[in-house]
Amino acid sequence: MKAAPQPTQREALIAALSEDTLYDLAIVGGGATGLGVALDAALRGLRVVLVESHDFAKGASSRATKLVHGGVRYLAQGNIALVREALHERSTLLHNAPHLAQRLPFVMPSYKFWETPFYGLGLKMYDALAGRDGLGPTEFLSRSATLGCLPTLQPQGLKGGVKYWDGQFDDARLALALARSAAAQGALLLNYVSATALVHAQGKVAGLICEDGETGRSHTLRARCVVNATGVWVDTLRQLDGEAIGRQTQPLVAPSQGVHIVVDREFLPTDHAMLVPATADGRVLFAVPWLGKVILGTTDTPRHDLAREPDPFAEEVAFILDESARYLRRAPTRADVRSIWVGLRPLVKPQQDDPDAPTKGLSREHTVLVSRSGLVTVTGGKWTTYRAMAEDVLEKCFESHLLPRTKPGVTTDFLLVGAGTVAGPRPRISDPPGLHSYGSDGPEVLALPGADRPLGGGLTEAMVRFAARFEYARTVEDVLARRSRLLFLDAAQAGALASPVARILHEENGCDPRLDAFSGLVRHYLTVPLSQAGREAA
């Protein structure tokens, strides 16, 4: 297969969008699922094109809780099959991207005598389900050992705890590794290109029409098969498909909102994460060390709109801060928040759904549907199982005779870009950001101009140039939110670096890096809403 143009040359990538080419597979959506399908299909020798309306991983795929996990709460729900699959995929992901995903110890503190044996036995079952894919044994901890793992834990009433192992990762950079890996296998991937319509021929999907967000120019892509992998937005494309063939479509997705609050590491100065499996209202609370900060969250709240940058609800913020105060010796306040961000989860609706029902009970399993016209839609699932989801999508395409069956997939042991040999020990993902996230690409970054010119927040001028030349970065947001994770870690610091990043991007790309838009985004990530009770107290 002819190799795709170098991703540093957007003009070449756009020029490759030819109406004369018949693609085997056209994918709409550049999140975890779409990128996973693109890589799997390209490795099977299929001709693949993928378009993403914004940036890769702009949606939920950059807003996860950063955990590679089997799902302890799904075990409590009795969903053994989902947990077993996720535990296997957890091991696969850690193997295929060791520079971006690593194991992480978790501690469940116990404030009641029954909690340690109860949760401990459940986690022993978690270990048993993992089998050879286990990351470490579950341990019962004494009170002192629990405080040794979580030194800022509230000691009053503490009885002990349970320690177990899961994984953590850098979601947006993993998405970029998937994109670059797929491109290296011949797939054509473009960000800031929107699918505006589907092309039908004799009642069957035969391609799509897309528009370059930078020039406004439209392109028609012919394809044997079109995959709708747009996350919480899948119903938009499904509706277009239904209207074209005169068939009504019912909404498939019930969006759930998850809020994450980032505070300084001093609130939990350890390499252990804390998990509270049942808060006052039955939700799960995490406190996770990540890139030198601590992530607190997450919530699980129904949401009926599909904003690209959802606002956190004041009640969600109050819930996270109030629950954190119950378990941490020093309670973080609104003034301690360095960044606050929201992700929308594409949960699949049940057959008989209540629009106001709690989403925490909905299935996290993924769904693959094929419409009467042949449009393939995939939604649901989670980052940990992206690879298995991609396999399921392609299997559905083969079963539906939308694609000729090809050689078996090989993604189980396929090392992603950057996972090659790196000299010396790998730093932990809980450490502050730096060159280590580039893995074996590190020497290439160091060879670029500006490697010795730090900008701040672990970012150098050379990293910005690398993002523009090799990682599809077009805007300040692309660099400071997803190539670097600074917007998610410390929004104020990201704002301070926006101007120099914009200058470098303009030098590299010659287009508007959208500095003004990023300034507004910084304010959004710094805005901590105040609940009604808080306003009254103020």
C-alpha cells in the first residue's frame, strides 16, 4: 500500500483527499475508537481515511480519569465478562505503549471494620479474573501501612485499608500515538476536517462529503464502508443517514458528564492513588497522582446537550470538594483548583429509557450497529478496551459484507509509535511532564531547534516544533491541551505560555494559531462554579 504523506505537510494531506480514490474504509471521528479502527484496518492492508471535525481526542478521549482499568465498580455490578475483557486489554495497552501507560497502586481506606475484609475479598476476585494479566497482588493494610501509602489521609477513625493494582495513562498522547501509528501504516488522517453529509448510491452508503475547517473547501470521499465513531455525537450522523433513506432513527446515546478537579500534589504527596468505592450518594471518588498534580473526581451526571466544552455543574464541584474533605487531612477548596474539566461519556441507552434516570447504572459496554443503508456506528465502551472495540467494528464490517474479510488483526502485540527502546529507566506518569512522554521519539525532539529553550511546565520550544511537524498540531490549544497536557494541569500557567507557543506555531504552520480562542478556554478551565448553598454563605 502506498504510504500516506508526512503529517507535517497539511497541504499534502488535503491534496491526498481524491475523489478518484475508492477507500475501503472511511472513518468519521478521531477519538480513541476511530483511531483504533484506523490502525487495525491499516495493519490489515485496507485503504483507510479518517476525518475529525476538531482535533484528535478533542472530546471525551482527552478527558478521561487517566485510568487503564478493569473496572472495580463493574465487578460490584456483577458484569464479570466486561471486567475480564478490560483486564486483558489493560495488560495489552501497558505492553503496547509503555511510555504512555504504566501500572499504578491504589489504596481503598477503611473507616469501618467490615470494609477491609469486604473490599479486600472483592479485589482478590479482581486479581483472580486478571490471572496472568495481573499487575500485582492485593494486600490488606494496617492503619499505619495505609497512612504510609497515603500520608495526607484523614487519620481520625481510620481502621486500615486495601491496596491493589491498576494502570494509568496519558489519554490524549495515546490518541496521538495511535494516529501516528496508523499514518505510518498508510492510513490518511486529517484533523479539522468535518463530515458534513453522507453519500448514498441505490440506498447504500457509498462515501461522505467533508469540509476542510481551515479553507472551507469541500471534498467528496468514496468508500466501500463508512464507520461513525463520533462518540456522544453519533446520533447526528445516524440522523443524516436515516433522512437520506427515509427511515426514522431513535437516539442511541444517553450522555453522562464527568467532572475532574486538579489540585497541587501537596494534597496527596504520594505515588499511590486513593479510591473511595462508595461515597455518601453511592458514587466512586478517585484521587489520582498524574503528571505532578492530583486529579480529584469523578462525577456521573446525566446531560442532555452535547457541548464541545461542557460547563461543570456547581453541585458536581461541591460534591468532589466535600467528599475530598471527608478523606484528606487538608481539604482542597475552590481557591486550590488549578484546572477543572468536563468529559461527556457516550453511554448506550436501554430499550426503555428515562431521560432523567441516573447514568451510573447504564452499561459501559460498547455497541456496534449497522443501519439498513450500511452505515456502521460504534459507541459506548471506554479507553481501556479501545483495541477490542476496533476489532469488533471490523468484524461487524466483515460479517455484514461491507468489507472483504482480510488477514487477522495484529494489534494485540503491536507497539505504538514512541514505544521503542529508550535508554535508562522510564519515569513514572505520576511525575511532572517532560520529554519522557515522547518515548523513543525523544532524540528526534532533542535534535530540533529550541531543545535547550524551556518555555515552562515541562515544555520546550523544540516540543512545540515537534508537535507542529509530526503530531498534527495546528492551534495553541492543540499544543497546550493535548500535545502537552498543561491546560489540564494548570490552566493559568497554560495561559501564560500561550503567546510564545502561538509564535512558534505560526513560524511552523504559517496559519492562525487561534490565540484569542485559547485565552477564552483558559478562563473556562479556571472557572469554578459556586453552588446555591455556597452563594448563600458568601
